[in-house]
Amino acid sequence: MNYEKLMLRAISNANFYKFTAKPNPVVGAILVKGEEIISEGYHEKFGQNHAEINAINLAKKKINKNFNDFSELVLICTLEPCSHIGKTGSCAHAIVDSGIKKVIIGSIDPNPLVSGKGVEILEDAGIKVEKNLCAELVRKQNKYFFFKQTFNRPYLTVKIASSSDGKSHYKDSERTYITSDASRNDVQILRAEHDGILTGGNTLRNDNPHMNARVDFDTNQPQKILLSNQDINEDEYKFFKNNSADIHSNLSLDEVIEFYKNSDLCSILIEAGPDLVNAFLKTGKVDEIVIYTSNKVLGDEGVDWFKEKNAIENYGFKLESSYKIGGDVKETFIKNEKK
Ligand SMILES: NC(=O)c1ccc[n+]([C@@H]2O[C@H](COP(=O)([O-])OP(=O)(O)OC[C@H]3O[C@@H](n4cnc5c(N)ncnc54)[C@H](OP(=O)(O)O)[C@@H]3O)[C@@H](O)[C@H]2O)c1
């Protein structure tokens, strides 16, 4: 049996739920009898059944039709089955109880507190376990989840819209739209991909943004986060409509990041102006910068994103990708760890 082909299928189909499973990882599970796929399960929605449970439940409907006993089946799952009794019970115990005798795992759970424990439960019950089939792909598709489990804080992405002369907005003016509709639509997807979205009091007062993900597919909306040391009348701002928001005052940025260590959030998109963005960059904890640059020029009335040339490279980032979007250029920079 070509288990790699099945693993790739599980990885690829799991991705379909990336916006509704978050901040949980996407996970796929396939049960096979020889060459025949008996059932497939996915972690479709945060707080709902894990992939393995969905696959087992579906297979139960086919018992005595396509197969007689779970011991005839092999389970292929993209991530190590969980050992803990969380919101939905332990998947490792459910696999043992089902009678499955062989399990192929994509990646081991990156959380040091539970890593390997699921495998231990399976092996202790006499189940044959094979690990690390396409592990790198599973890690990549769950980049934010793996980062949070490994580094014990959310992944931080900064989004910047810039004029061609490196400006953020006009001094003393209301909201400035710099980039094209195509770029602004792309930002909506970027928001949907993240678990949290953070801004500052000035942006709130000047722009009165909604800052939700306006996309035409189902998504768990990012948790809104506002940093402000001033009194805010929530009724005045769109930011507080429909979704709850966390407001932090009198905390250093390191303390704000620390606050989310113990939350569900695995990633936060920072959509703020030059002051707050540069302050975050100075913490050294920003992991990625996405810049949309238009060919508009704001000139002397515009406010610079950065005081010095090559600021992004000097902050330790290197260009990961660059392409045209609408009339703009989208560039993604990631932390150059070797610097
Ligand atoms: N081009 C773009 O992509 C883009 C994106 C977003 C915003 N902007 C523009 O940027 C302008 C504002 O830029 P900005 O950097 O001055 O404002 P900002 O994004 O609101 O960030 C600065 C504000 O954050 C709050 N803050 C900073 N550190 C804090 C901390 N440790 N604890 C609590 N609050 C903290 C303060 O709010 P309080 O003053 O309320 O205390 C501070 O005034 C806006 O006019 C907007 O149009 C441009």
C-alpha cells in the first residue's frame, strides 16, 4: 500500500478547513483496508471532533459491509493523535478502544508537554506505529501552531501598506488609502489566516477601522487586540462592533506578547502605524513583515514608515517572496535567523 500517497491526500484535504479549525492545527485521518479507503475524517471546526474521531465514526457505519473488524484497518493521520482529554476526549484512547492495530503518523505533536505521549498510548496497547511520513509538510501547513508550541508565544506578522516613497499616511489627515483594491482584498485573507489582529489607539482614532476579515468563505474571525493608554469610548468605533476586543494599557510590548503565551492564539497580525510597528520591531519578536507598496507618492506631507534606509534588513529580515498584485508589489520578509 502506498501510504505516502494517502498521507499527501490527508494533508491536502485537511487544508480545506484551515480557516475554521484555527487556532487549532488542521489534521486529516484516513482509514484503509488494503487498497480501499474506508473513511476519511478531518478536524473541521475549532472545538469540534478531531480528525481521527470523525474517521472512526464514519467507518463504524461501514462495519459488516466493507470490513468486519477495526483490526483489519490501518489509520493514516497527519498529526500525532492527542493523548489528553481536552474539549473532545483523547484521540489516542479512542484509537485503542476501536481495535485498530496499525497507525501511520505524519508529524509528532510539537508541544513538548504532550509530544510522543499519543504514540506511547498506542504502542503500550500493542498498536504498530510508524512516524514522520511527510512530517515537514505537516509542519509547514501548520506553521503558526508549530511555532507557538515550539517557542511558547504567538507568531507575529506585521502588515504594512506603503507609498513608493516609503510613507504610511498623510500627516494631520483622516484615513489614507495607499494601495489597490486587489492588495486590500489580499489583506482580508491575511487577516483571516491569523488568530489575532492588533492595532494602536492612534490608528483607532484616525482611521476608525473595522479590522475584521471580510472574506467570502467561512472563517473564525481574528481576536481583536487594542493597545491604548487613553480612555476609549467603545461605542464610537467600528472596531468594537460584532466582535469582542482585548484592550491593554500600561503594559510593555514584551508584556503584551507574554500575555498571549497562555492563550489559544498561535499568530497575531499587527496592523498599526509607524510608531507602534517600529516599537514592535525593536522587541526583536516580529517574525514576518508583509509590505504592499503602491506607485503612489505621498511626498513631504507623508509620514515615513522608517527613519533610516534598509531598515527592514537592519532589523534582521530577508526577502522571502515578491510579486505584483493589482498595481502594487507585495513583499514578504522573514527573520534571518543567521544574522
Ligand atoms: N499604511 C498602513 O499600513 C497603516 C496601517 C495602520 C495605520 N496606519 C496609519 O498610522 C497612523 C497612526 O500611526 P501610529 O503608529 O502613530 O499609531 P498606532 O498605530 O495607533 O500606534 C501608536 C499608539 O499605540 C498605543 N500604544 C503604543 N504602545 C503602547 C503600549 N505599550 N501600551 C498601550 N498602548 C500603546 C498608543 O495609543 P494611545 O495614544 O491611545 O495611548 C499609541 O498612540 C494612522 O493615522 C493610520 O492611518 C497606516
